[in-house]
Amino acid sequence: MEINCPKSGANDIRKNGCRRGKQNYQCKNCGRQFINSYSVRGYPKEVKKSCLTMYLNGNGFRAIERITNVNHNTVIRWVKEVGQRIPDDNNDSIPLVAQLDELQTFIGKKK
């Protein structure tokens, strides 16, 4: 089996130990260390889609974490990525209907 360096393309390589059960190689020309085959990392697209659907349905980040065992920071990052792809609607018009809630505050002491 012919193994080439991904950086220089040379086939002048040597074995350079094992890590996580995979053989490491090192290029004699450029010194780059690499492995022969890389595995896919990350969550499947179905998991990402279900987490985003749960977020849109009103679940909190930690609730999604408890249900799917996906770290809440990962879900937050996914939501931010999707949010950046949504185009900004530069509609600066004043709405016809608005809703305000009352807020009462006390200054001093209540007697």
C-alpha cells in the first residue's frame, strides 16, 4: 500500500508510533505527522436537526442537553450558526400594534 504525505505528496515516509489505536506516519521531506485515514467527527445531521427543532419549540438549552446528551454549548453554537444565515430584514417602519406590560416600582418605604 502506497502512502503519500498530504502536505508535500512525497512517498518517503516512516512510521512514527501509534495514537488512539491508529498508526502515525511522518514525512521525511517536510516533517509533517499524519495518519492514513481520518474518521468523521461530530454529531449526525439528524441529531443537530432534532436539537434545533426542540429549541424552536421552546425547550431550553439545558433541557435539550438532558434529552439528547448533546452539550448545551454545542446547541448554542448551532443556533448561532443558523441565526447568522438568516438574512437581516431592514424594515425600519413603526408597527401599527404594540403591546406593553405594566411595571410598578416603589421608591422609599411602603407604609
